[in-house]
Amino acid sequence: MKKYHLVTKIRRKRPYKAMIQKSQAARTFTNVLDRQFSQTVPFNVLCTDITYIPYNDRFAYLSVIKDIASGEVVAWNMTPHLEMKLVLDTVSFMKETHHAKQLKDAMIHSDQGFHYTNPLYIEMVQELDMVQSMSGKGKCIDNAPIESFFGHLKDEVDYSDCKTFTEVHEKIDEYMEYYNHERRQWDLKKMTPVQYRNHLLAL
């Protein structure tokens, strides 16, 4: 470059971007779950994540909270846009379904996505007196139970003919009902998640 007198413009570092990244890193939490997926107490350890559902050249975004012990989907929400409201409403639905005292001291595990490091989400979890846990960066296996669920859902639900968000929502709604109440699983002693949850609570 010296020989031919070439000069390159080096992009200056953007301080605001670095500040945002540093701020987000400060809101991450320890991996308390640490891949301890063999749980036996319902509503004690939950995992959550978001996946996308492709349809008609568009995407719907699905947020799920799953009980690791029973395999039950305890809350879910789907929207056409990837906004904070997607995750916050999922937690709100869980609060409506399960008494707040039942969730006290329970663990909720997620990845380090921006939804879960957002102060609004953190505050909501703290208000419920829940323990927040996070996967290591880029380690999907740390949240294997929810990843497995998403895999089954995408294998078993045919939404290829859906043209509207409402149609996709109805398909997912039907699957959630089927998954919790009808889909028997070998790992759950051939019970459905709801049956297995009641079985564990009766022990």
C-alpha cells in the first residue's frame, strides 16, 4: 500500500454500540440450571425460548414456557412481530394460569437473547420472585428441553397451507392442546405431560 500510495478509510469505533453491548452483557445471568434436565418437581424449573414459524413467505414468532419436570407447556404466545410484548405477554399468561405463590423461587431458564436481557423482562421475573438462569453464549444444548419441543412441533404440525397469521395461530393452538393433553411420551412413563404432572404431584 505504501508503494502505490494507497490509503484506506478505517471505520471509527462506534462508542454507543460498545456501550449497548456492555450494558446487555451486564444483564446476563449465571447458568444455574447447568443442564440438570432430570427434574421431578412440577413448576420448579421452567425453560423458555422463541422460535419462528414460516408461512406464506412470512414469519410468525412463537414464545413458549415449558416445565422441565413434566414436559408441560405452561404458557405460550405468538405474534407476527418480534417485539418485547411477545415475551412479556407469555410471562403474564403464565401468571394468570398459575398462582404467583406457586412460582415463587422457581427457576426460569433462557438463552442470552435481547428479550431475556431486557430490563422489563428481568423486572417481571423478579416481581414473581423467580430465579433467572441463562445458557452459555451460543450453547443451544444448555436449553435442550425447549429446543427439543420446537423440533417436535415443526415435525408434527403442517402449516404449509396457511395463508394468514390467524390460520397459523389456530394450528399452533390445536397442537398445544394436543401436546399437553393427548400426546403420550415414552420418557413420561407413556403419559401425557398433564397426566405426568399430576402423577408427580401425587407422589
